[in-house]
Amino acid sequence: MNNKRLYAASFGHFAIDILNSSIAIILTAVAADFDLSVSQIGLAAMLYTFAASLTQPLFGILVDKLNGRWITGLGVLWTMTFYALAPFMPNYPALVTCLVIGALGSGAFHPAGMINATMAGGSYPTTATSIFFVLGQVGLAVGPVLTGVLIQRYGLAAMPYMALAMTPAVLYALAALRHPYAEEMPAAAPAVSASTVSAPAASAPVAPPAATGSAPGRTARSGLYVALAFVLLISLRSTTQQSFVTLLPRYFADQGYTPAMYGTMLSVLGLAGALGTFVGGYLGDRYNRRMVIFASMTLGALFSFLMLHADGWAYVVVALGGGLMMNIPHSVLIIMAQRLLPKRKGMIGGAVLGLMFASGAAMAGLGSWVADWVGLPAVLSAIALLPVGAGLCALLLPSTRGGASVAVDPVQEPAASAAD
């Protein structure tokens, strides 16, 4: 495992997600100054997430061409720059425009950082990817509480200093990732000798022509169902996650909590998510992946619903449970997708991450608009139950078990070859 490359990508993920996770806190804090409704907060967060997510497949193509060079550090630097400029914007449209332009740096960073982490893992790509996402989740947890405390004390003037604090991550990434990554793959399985293959093949029964002819059609339909289930699983899970990140600050603010308080409450959820990402990588390498996703999504819906109706230590308990369960599938889904296009890991990884963020942001934006009509508590209560549907979609995925391998008998070399 290339620790230097992995740590540079992971540290950059920590830094950029501190900035990303503070956007909802910032929008909530300026709501009074700009007279923003819930739907306006949701719209701004949706536009930011769209810019950061829908561009990821395009940046992923560039990452594949450059073999991971430079883009990781430059992505963090770009987001830092526009984050620091945001407090100087005179009105709501200007603020949103500045943040959305800055979000492009996040769109560039994520596929670059992810592929560098995956390739740094060598024979342990799931573990390395989990570490990368864990550091990002820690950043998502630290961002809200740090932003809430600083804004409560210093206002938006604290944002440029937060941006400058991420400079070490930029310098480390530019130094450690200036060279292209090297493909590090597990050792190939021993080849099977011709005699081993030919004997069973000769005795194997030949399938009837009718059954053989219908197999491609069945395979295509099965593949379509699996793809649709995969996309729906990601969308339902992301809707709950993104809606909570976007709308919980306003939900808690309406109950009288200060920015520092609801920032801390959101950070509890984020820290649990970091643990869940790591646990998911461990479970995904050892157990039936679709059952891991099904169980975590079902329990995640329960904890998410309870989170809206708890306070004090009860909130801490259910938020820890909710964050843990909702993030268990994260790295598992990424690795499953990358296996489909092994030569385009950056592109497919960016596409999956883009789908996660974009679908969640779109539904969070829709939920914020509905909340202006029926109330935010009712909308969040309904959204909290969507992971049940994600869990059911997981049951339609192939029954795969991480770390499974096919046993192959050693090759018996002919005696004549030994003398050569």
C-alpha cells in the first residue's frame, strides 16, 4: 500500500469536505440578512451540489488521462479561493454564484482523490477507499460545528480564515501526487492447464439450442433490472442523507437552537458517518454485500426518523446510530461500480459519486419547496423513511461476498518442460 499517496488524497478529502459541509450552516446564518425562505436555502444548496457532482464524470475522464496528477491539490485550492470570496458578495444571487463556481473544485477533487486512494491500496482497494471516505466523513463532521462556532462569534468574516486553514492539504497533495499513480493489482491467479480444462469440457452436456438462444435476452433484462435497482438504491439513500444535511440546520434553528448548537448536532451525525464508512468497508470485504446494505438501510430509516423527535442525550444516541447505518454502503457501492469498468475507474467512480450527490441534492431541493407548503417537520419525517426502499432495492443486486475467490488447482507442468 502506498501510504504517502493515500494520506495525501485522504487529507485533501478531509479539508475540502470541511468547506463543503459548512454551506448549509452559512446559508442558514444569512437567511435573516437576505430574508431567505426554506426553499431558497434548499435551492442554493442544490445548485452548489449540482456543480460539485454533475461535473465529476467529466473531471474523472481527465483524471484517467493524467493518471491522478495535480488535480487533487488544485481542486482544493479552487474551492478555497471562492469560499474565501463569498463573504464579500453583496446579495443572495451573488453569494450563490460565488459558492457554485467554487463547487467546481470539489467536482474535480473527488474523482481524483478517490482514484489515487484506490490505486494506493494495491491489493486492498476497499480498505484504502474506506480510509479516503472516512477522512471525508470526519471533515463533514468537523465542518458544521467549526463553522457554527466561528459564525456565531465572528460572522461570515471567519470564512476566509477557514479557507486559508486548508492550505497544508493543498501543499501536501501537490507534492505527494505530482507523479502519476502506478497500477497495483493483486497477483494473478495461477493459470489452469489445458488438460485440466479439456477433460470436463469434453464430458459436459451441450445445452439445447432453444435455451442457449434465449440466454442473451434473459441476461440483458437481468442486467437492466440490476442497474435500475442500483441507481434507485443510490438515489433513495442520498435523498435522506442530503436532505438532512441541507435542512436539519433550519429545522433545529426553528426550534430555537443557536448556530453553534445545531452545528454540533450535525457534527454528531457526521462523525457517526465516518465510522459507518469504515465499518462498511470491513463488512463489505467479508459478508454478503446486498444483505449488509439491506440491514443498514432498514436500521438507518428507523434511526433517522427517531432523530427528528429526540433531544439531549437521546438525540446523540439515535444520531450516532443513524449516521453509522446510513454510511455503511458508501465505499461498498463505489468498489462495486469500479469493478464494472476497471480501465475507467476515475470516470465510473465520478459518475457514481455524482449520482449520489446530484440525486440527493435534487430531492432535497424539492423537499425544501414542499416544506414551504406543508411544513419542514412533515417533509423530513417522510424523507427519513426512504432508506427502507433503498434496502429493498439492495435485495435485487447480485449476491456477492467480498474477498471471495475461486480455488484453482496448481498447474502440473509436463516433465519435458522441466528439462528446458
